[in-house]
Amino acid sequence: MNIERMTIEAARDLVARKQTTATTLAESFYKKIEAEDPRIGAYLALSRERAFAKASEIDRLAADGAPLPPLAGVPVGIKDVLMTKGIVTTAGSKILKNFKAPYDCTAVARLEQAGAVILGKLNCDEFAMGSSNENSGYHPVHNPHDLTRVPGGSSGGSAASVAAGMAVATLGSDTGGSIRQPAAFCGVVGLMPTYGRVSRYGLIAFASSLDHIGPFTHTVKDAAIMLGVIAGRDPLDSTSADVPVPDYVAEVGRPVKGMKIGVPDEYFAEGLDAEVRAAVEKSIDDLRSAGCEIVKIKLPSTKYAIPTYYIVATAEASSNLARFDGVRYAYRAEGAATLSEMYRRSRDEGFGAEVKRRILLGTYALSAGYYDAYYLKAQRVRTLLAREFEAAFAQVDAILTPTTPTPAFKLGEKTDNPLEMYLNDIFTVTADLVGIPGISVPCGKTRAGLPIGVQLLGKHFDEGTLFRVASAVEHAAS
Amino acid sequence: MKVTENDVTYVADLANLELTDSERQRMAKDLSSILGYIDMLNELDTRDVEPLAEVASKFAGNQSSGSERFAYAMRADKVLPGLPHEAAMQNAPDTDGTYFKVPKVIEK
């Protein structure tokens, strides 16, 4: 049984046809994790007890000939920023080293209700802050295509585990590109749904107006299946949208003839790696051959997205991470004489450098005298960005860009200069700021064998269009 | 934008972070560099532009103004089960079973 590129459909089919059992499938994936993960470092914890309990439940249903749910027996991994009840959930941070989640994230619960088998918790940059998984409080993740390189971040473990066949699908989170960028670096599909499409209940918050939960999969169809399971209004998240969930899978493979695809100049400027440019331009040609009209569009405020993001996200993070004070849960510094000392030392000893840097930046941007110049200013620029996308989507159905300016870089290459690391997000942050959905699809490899991803951006709640166009790109690239 | 070590200390106090000396030095340098880059936002004229804090309320069915925009996020004022006490205490660093225990607050 070749599990390396096994899709959701294939896994479920094997179980439904009794060609294998959910238990056997889980065992195969655990064996694969044992063999591969020491080199890759994708998993922080394995949840065998929970996995085999679910697998047995599915096996009983299958044996009884009962109807099987859409993800029956499908082995999945969960980014460690998502709460999994009874299982240690660290957000990639030492500050949460022994923290047992007291409840399940809604998206995780929905996957499990649909039959998915949760293999374990996936490594990530600490509190989802990073673009290379090098900020993990535990250990970095290695790109399965080249172990000397990063998988991307912050959902590096989620991307790498799918790429290496250590899970059929995974959940990650995206605040500035943390699903799409690692998907591109690892050669898998990564979807960031519209803000509010998927409940954020149970996602350890980084930036509440920018955080999204989304899947990593081998195929566009699998991403559509996953979204159908996790999407939808959740009374536990007041920002989750009361918008009906359509049949996303029905859009996969639909003809794209006559659709208008916008290509923005600003995303093809200097600094774009030549091989990335070539692969993405080939995808554009493929869509043209499939009957799409390629429209040049302008998104003039693109270069202001990164500074806007690093004010908004860090400001919101400084507020969200205030809860880590050593009082009710998480690391508490020993021997503190006063309450104040306990707060200050617990936080300084428990958080890593990047997290502290962002908390300080965000606090600064919100502080008296600077709030207008930074935070309020950034919120106004956010409106400008939103207007530009609205204008673009009046002309086109979807926007196509490279996902990242370069393929995966080497471990240690960008860790000395935070600003240089931040610039990796240049093509992905705008979508988070304006709340639109985005998907990264593998579209080729460099001569050295490194994956390249092409990004499609869509209108709010129009993931259907994204799946349709993305599957055309995927089909042409295969 | 030059951020001094004093600036870092002030902000670290606001954020309840006990920075070491070398951390403070490093942060002053990093923040200066990042804020210098962020200064490019001043190239944009945003005088008559509304701030965008979140997108969720844009998609609620009810498009009224002010706080009415958030009517969709309301629910009936009914008591529903919350996190059980035991679950809430299970990760406590120090507890007497009922309360979380912390060092005394000492007035300076």
C-alpha cells in the first residue's frame, strides 16, 4: 500500500471497500512517521490513543456495513496551535510545554466527527510567528525535498508531513501566509479560506483579525473536501460567518473557459527568482490555453502590505499574548517574590526571541503617542488595500501570482535579520489583511528539485472559483 | 526611526517582559530597523480614509451602522454550560483546589 501520495478519497475508499482497515492505515502512517520524522521533525507529539480509538470506531462501522462519514479512516495531523482536548498543545512554545488542552478546536472536532483519525500535533513557529519554522521552541523542521532547507512557516510541520507522506492531510493556520508559503516550499496544496469561513474557536490566537485555519493536502480536490467539512457558522466564534457552505468538490474540474484571471504587475517585479517566474508564467500560459482571458491588473499599494501587516499583526498579538502571565496555566517562573516579578519573568523566560520582538513592536505601535502614527495609520492603509482588491475583482474572477519570491531557502540563511525574514511574506500578506481566500498549488520545480507554488486569490466566500481555477492549474502541471 | 534602550525598557514594562541587558540591546537595534522600514507608510495620504479593523462585520446580513453592525454576533442572555472548574484548573501551576495561588502583591 503506497501511502506517500495517498489522497483522502483513496484512503476512505480502501476502508469503505474493506481493502484495509482504519487501524491498519493508522499503523502504516505511524510506521512512516517513525522512519521519516527523525530527519524531518514535523511532529511534536503523537496521539496514538486517540487515533486508535477513532480508527476502531470507524472499523466497527465498516464491519457493520454502516454508511461511512466523508473522512472515514483518513489519517490527519493538526498544527500545534489548535487545541486538541486531553492532548498537550504547545503552539510551538516552551511556555506551553506541558499544557493539556481542556477542549477541542471546532475545526478539529468537525474533522473527527467526519471520521478523521488524528495522528498527532505538528511543529510550527512559536505562536505561529515565523516564515521558516526556525522559531519553534522545540526544534526546526526540515524540508522533505532538501533536508538542508526550511519547509516554510509558520505551518512548516503541517506542510512537511503531507509532502513526506506522514499524513494524508493536515490543518494549519495562516495569518500572513503561514499556510500558503510552506505549501509552496514543500510542493503541496495549501488553502487559506475567507476570513470567517472556518471558525477560529480553539485556535490559539496570534492576530484575531488576520488568523485563519486551513488545510494542507496533496490535491485541490482534497482541499475542497477538507473545507466542506470544517467550514460553516460556529456560535462559539462570533466572527465566523453565517454564509452557507456550498458543494466545493463540485467545482473541482469544472471548465475554466471564459474566466478572467488577473495578473498584477507588482507581483512580478525584480526580486522574483527567475525559475519561480518561469514556472508561474507557464501556469498563466496553461490557463490561457484552457480558454481563460488573462487580464493585466494593478495593485499599486502592494509594497505597503508588509509594513501594514507588521503593525496590525504585532499590535493584535501583543494583546492576545497578554494572557500568558503564569497565573492560570503555562510556564510560571520559580521563586518570584512579587506578582509583578512572576508576570515579567514567566513571560521573558517562557517566550522565544521572535515572540518577544513582536510583542514589543506591537506594544510600541499601540502606546500613547504612537497609536495614531502606527496602528491607526496601518488600519487606514488596510482600507486602501481592500479598495484595490475590490476594484480588481470587479474586472476579474481570480488573481494569479507567485506564492513566494523564491523557492525554499537554507536553514539559518535568514535568521540573523528579522526584516529579511519578514519579506518572504510579500505575496501572501495582502490576502490576510483584506480577508480574501487564497490557495497555493504546486506548479513545477527548480532545476535543483525545489518545489514552486502558484497562488490564486479569490473574492470573499468564492472558494469555489479558486478550486475551479486551481484544479485547472494542477491538471496542466501534472 | 531610532529606538533607544530606554524606549525598549518603557515598552517592555508595558508588556510585562523582564528583558536581560543583551536582549534590550538587541531589541533596540531590531525595532529601529523594523520601524525604519515601516516609516514608508507615511508616503501614503490616508487623511480621508476610514480605518479597517476587521472584515467579519462586512458580511453580516444586516448592514446597519455603528454597533448595530455587530448584532449578528449577539445571542440570547441565557446561561449555558462553560468550562468545568476542574478542567479550568488542570493546568494551574499552583492551586489550593479552588483558587489559583500567586505571590503576594506588594505595594512599593
